[in-house]
Amino acid sequence: MSYFNDKNSAEIVNARMGAETDPRLREIMTSLVTHLHAFAREVNLTQDEWDHAIGFLTRTGQMCSDERQEFILLSDVLGFSMLVDAINNRRPDGATENTVFGPFHVANAPIRTMGDNICLDGKGESCLFEGRVLNLDDNPIEGACLDVWADNADGFYDVQQPGIQPKWNNRGRFITGADGAYSFRGIKPVSYPIPDDGPVGKMLGHLGRHPYRPAHIHYLVTAPGYQKLVTHTFVGDDEYLESDAVFGVKRSLIAPYERTEGGDTVWHSRFDFVLAPV
Amino acid sequence: MSYFNDKNSAEIVNARMGAETDPRLREIMTSLVTHLHAFAREVNLTQDEWDHAIGFLTRTGQMCSDERQEFILLSDVLGFSMLVDAINNRRPDGATENTVFGPFHVANAPIRTMGDNICLDGKGESCLFEGRVLNLDDNPIEGACLDVWADNADGFYDVQQPGIQPKWNNRGRFITGADGAYSFRGIKPVSYPIPDDGPVGKMLGHLGRHPYRPAHIHYLVTAPGYQKLVTHTFVGDDEYLESDAVFGVKRSLIAPYERTEGGDTVWHSRFDFVLAPV
């Protein structure tokens, strides 16, 4: 038996797990402890810095409530959420890429008719969204569900402003027909800051980072026999496109937004979603 | 500009830090993000596992109060606290080794006279503690302060049982004279569990680990011109000596405890503290 020291620390901690420990839990904890200890050694973490980290984690946990998940926010701004998303959603070439789900989806949004306007508060620059849901062979998928959600022109989701925005503002579900096509009206998305009045926002400040997400609209696209697609499309001229606070941007998800001539609709964005089979 | 993917993720996140970021913060965050991302990749962390981790961290934060620090407990049982202690207290050969401070120290304990009994509740097996405070040349240090604290015979510190234990039970400060010697009466230490009714205790259960610390008595030894020594001495026949829940045991800190013949005192433990110069 050898006792703990600053060289063997991770091995000693990991050797302590019982024989009956679930193998997957053992694998995860072994890797986590090894990396955390390597980190402390690598930077020669001081006692004061450790105290500070304990305080930070405690404040982060205590900021969490039914309306606020500060640990998810921390994971987001460290790129950890996007990395987990990327690891779990490796897709064949040609399939639309995933990106982070985010905290603002609401299940069971109203099912709308193609062409409907999901913007219920009359704010923002009107935009026609259209395209098709396809498989990897370029064939349309019938019966696909596009669940759409976006912030309003002021940069807030309806759930962030109950009583101010109409319920289901900038949300809706659309079911494709035999042609796989979808179309609806909404607004040209606008960028917004993630909640930055807590410990994570303060950390971003110390790191010289802003809290903004580039303008985007969320899609959850599902169809029987196909992998669930959780993604956004982004507006190509957004000033935060290369500095998304949560690292959600992928080049393939930057959609065209073209100014239209005349009519009520000011913008037009066309994007096809390609689903990979399960 | 390249966007985030599952290979370059840590580089992308770290490159986002502003030019004005404090260099030490930059060093720490770069290493932390690199190791956390490597961990997620190494184990192919699933979305469900990530959800579970977010829930665990949140519960850990919300368990914290003025009386309970669940994140320190988490750091302790993962060996992280001991590693930080080890990194920051590398001592020359011959100097007494450090170990974790723990949450139970109280500043400004009463200053006692050599030979005093610090056990105020009359419980436990009486033990005479004695020895000397020395420098690396084996010379006595005059004016050293030994600040001592220990649990009572039921395994609780006085601060865990206000109104049940007398204030300052099993605590005291002793100042050495010209001979560097100290002596006081207390009890032979007993083992006790760390608080295991929270998320960290539950985690220990899943890992097949017990929550016990082997019997020990705490010392904070200070003297002008010498490095602060935070340590314990351990009882050599304790059943948890090789499985301390917080990895605090070092071989050099296992003290002799000898049964005495006759008299009020049942045990005798002799230990010299050797301080390194600042």
C-alpha cells in the first residue's frame, strides 16, 4: 500500500473505487479524476485559487432555480455543451449538422399550417422561411415535424417575458407533405446576450468575452426512421457570428437571408434540412 | 477563422479570451478547458451523462450553507484538496509533512498551560500528548504555537454539537518555551464519517467507498521565521488508515500510541514537529 502524494494522487483515488462499481461510472470517474489532478499539477494551483474556485462553484449552484440553470450556462460558455453535442451527433457527409439545444425550447408548440406567421407581437422585420426536409439521397421526407422557436425583435423568448409577449410568440410546429417542403413567416432573427448577471457572466467579463449569441432561429426536426436533428440557422452578416458566447455556430448552418422586393415580407431565407437515417 | 468542432474545441474556446485577460487566469483556464474537453472526448460523454452531471453539481451547490460546504467535501473525496495541499507544501527532507486543514478549525482557541487537559466532556480514553517543536537542525524552537483540535469520543467536533459539547472541547493553543517541548492531555482520537447525507455521500456509495476518516488529531504549528505547518497525527492501528475518505494520511504522520501502566492516563503519544524555514 502506498499513501497519496502529488505524483500518484489520481491512481490512489481511482484505486479506491469498489469492485462492484458500475463499469461505465468507473470509466468516467477514472478519466475525470486523472484530468482534474493533471490540471492542478500543470498549473500548480494555489490554495487561494482553489478557495476561489470553491466559492465560484458554490455561487453557481446557488444561482440555479426553476427559471435559471447557471451550471448549464457555465458548460455552454466553456464550450463543453457544444462538445458533448458534437461527440454525440457525428453525422454522415451531407446531413445537416446539430448544434446546442439551449434552454428555451417548449414542448407541444401549436401545429401551424404552411405559410403561417409565427410572429405574434408584430415586432421585427418580417421574413419568409422556406425549404425542404430531405434524406441523404435528396428525396423529400413526408411527415417530418419542424419544431421552430426564436427570440422576438427585442432579443427575448416568450418564456422570458410571460405577460409581455403573447404565448407561443415566434414558435410553432409544421408537418411536411409529400414534397417535404416547409414555409412559414417569422422575423429576421436578432442577436441577444445570454443571462450575464450571475457568476458565469462575471467570469466572462474577467475573460474579456461578451455574452452575445449571433442571430439564429432554432429547429428541432424529427421524422420516423431518421435521427433527431437539433439545430439553428444563423444570419450570415451577424457581428457575433465568429464569437458566439456558446460556440454554437457551424459554417454549414449559416443560412442566406435575402432582402425581397416589395410586399409585406422584407426578408427571405431558404434552407434545406437533410436528415440521416437512424 | 475556423468554427468549433469535436477536435479543435479547446483551442477555439481558449482563443476566445481577450488580450487583457490576467495572465495567471489565462493559464489556469487554458489548462482547465483543455483537460475538461479531453475528458469528454476520452469517455465519449453522452448527453444523458452530461444532464446527470449538471444535476449533481446543482444539488451540490444547493446543499451548501453556512454550516455545510458540499463542494469542499467533493474536492476532498476526489483527492483534489489533498493534491492542492501537496503541491503547495513541498518541504525539505526531515520537515514534518502537511495534510488537509479540514473544515473544523476555529481560530483563537484558549491558550493553555503545558500539561492541561483539553478534553472537557470527560468522554473517551485519556491520552498524554508530548514532544518537541524543532528546526531542521534538531534545535528546539521557542515561542512556537501549537493550535490543537480533535473530535470527541463520539466522533463529533464541538462546533458540530453546540449546546451538547462544552465550548472549546478538545481544543487549545500551547506556546513552547526554550526547550521547544509541548505536552497536554486529551483523548485517544477516534475515527468518524464525513457528512454523507448529501450528493457527495451518495456518490461515495455509488463508488463503493465508505465515508470514514481514520482517527487523528489536528495541529496548526506556527513560529516566526518558519513555514506554517497544517497537519494531523494518526493512530497507527486504525482500520481506516489505508482508506481515509479524504486521502489525508501520510506514512510519516502515523504516530505511536502506547498504553501506559497505571495512573489516570491510559495512552501516551509522542511526536516531534519539525518546521522548515520560510
